[in-house]
Amino acid sequence: MNSLAFTRCCPSPLTPASTSAPSTTGAPSARIKIRRSRRAAHRIAAKEPSRIVAMAAAAPARFLSLCSSVKEVLPSPLTSASEPPPIFDGTTRLYVAYHCPYAQRAWIARNYKGLQDKVKIVAIDLADRPAWYKEKVYPENKVPSLEHNNQVKGESLDLVKYLDSNFEGPSLLPDDPAKKQFAEELLDYTDAFNKAIYSSIVSKEDVSEETVAALDKIEEALGKFNDGPFFLGQFSLVDIAYVPFIERFQIFLSGIKNYDITKGRPNLQKFIEEVNKIDAYTQTKQDPQFLLAHTKKRLGVRYLPIFCTGLLHPPFFYSFDRHSKFQIA
């Protein structure tokens, strides 16, 4: 790596980035600046050795902070024409579909725990899924799934907990017993919450009282602890469970029903603002216009939301036509 380019990107704690424009003079002037910088550093080191030790210790954290927002280069989705990866070769793989909110849960957890180098992303094209995925990887033929220690596990919330328990990195659950209990209550509510919101998205009517009540319950839950903007105060697996769906519900209800889920809900507004500062989440987000257009295209008469089963990119629905004949919307 070019050391000068690296220095410009990540300034040394001893030599902060210059606020002036880069010099356009020749090499001799640059050499003089380097010598002056070294003399200044030696003077600081002689007078304040403890300061140097502290700054040196902080350097790795500063480097990680500066570079953590670098977006991961993701592989293209595998299709029916793609060869399978070398399954059970010792590599840990997380199988996802980029537009699936359930897969997004496990993907966020993997990112937040810093497992990008230990858990490889394998994307599956659900519209043209490879036969080998069901035959050799995961018979349920859904995403997400995790290949680890010669086994394949599924179910998004189970995978989030598995990643938290079996891999290093920041814990996704606090030690506080009260918060742990509340976490389980909220995790048990996720399916009911999703159903309550989707009932309005697919309805021809206005946003229902059931949807409003579900959003109000989330608003209340976000205010239970005052040590942070998230469900348990600090970011946790509960936020990971809800945010892929809250992300979509905000898009869909606004774009389809002209309904702002944050209006009159300051806790939810703050939650959305703060979670969008977390790289582990933002690097998994999809284009909201794509999600909205895809959903509008598939809206029909009556719908049952089905996600990530391997038929179509979510969100997608099964519908019944006016003659009650089952078909894919």
C-alpha cells in the first residue's frame, strides 16, 4: 500500500490532517515538512511521554472508526446456472437473499459482531434459485441459513442467537435480567407485529386500528429504558429482529397509504435516526424505491405475505383471484 496515500486517508495521532490545501511545490519542500514534523514529534515525546502512550494505544480504535464505514464488496447472487460452493469444506457461510428481511436479520448480526472475515456471505437468487441449495444445503429451501461446523441451521432469530453465542464480538444481549426478560417478550411479538402492519398494506381500506395499535405498542416499548434510543436502551438482537421490517413498513405505508409511521411517535423517529448511524445495519439496506415498486407491482385483490421461501424476491405475496383460484401474484 502507498504509505503516503494511507497517511492522507488515516492521519497519525501525532500528525493530524492538515487543514490547508495540498502543496503543489517540488520534493525538497516536502522533505523539509517531514523533518519539521519529526522534530515536533520528538519534542512532544520528550515532554509528555504519557500522552504519547495514550495516543498510540488509541490509534487502532481510531483506525477502525475511520475505516468501519467502508462498504463490503458483496458477491453476485447464485442462480440455477451457478455451481455450488465447496460445501462443508470448513468455511462458515451465511446464505441470504439481499432483499429478504429475514435474511437481513442474520446479516446485520454477522456485521455487528465483526465477522465479515469469518462468515462468508453467499447470496441466492430466489427467483432463479439453484436446485443444489435445497438438495445439498438446506432442505427447507429458505433463507437465511448458516453453514457451520458441518451443519446447516435456519430460522432467522435462531441464527441471530446462534451467531451471538458461538462467535466472538460485541454481545447482542445485555446482562440485566429485566432487559433479558423484556427482550424475550418483544421477540415473541415480532410475528404478530408484522401481521398487524401487513394487514393495512394489502388492504384496500385506510390504515387499520390494528396497525395503529401495533405501532403504538412499539413506540411504548422504545420508551421503556432511558439509557439509549433502542428497545433495550443499547443496540441489541431485539433491534436486529425489528429493524428490517420497520424499514419496509415505513416505505410501504408512506408510499402506498400516505401514512407516516413516525408522526406522533418520537421514540420511533429517534430509533430510525439512530439505527441508521450503525454501519452493520446500513450496509444491508436495499434501495427503497426498488422495494416500493416491487411491492406495488405485486399488490392484488387479497394477499397472504410469504417471505423468502425461494419463489420470488420479497416482498411478494400469494393471492386469490375473484374466482378464488390460487395463484402467485
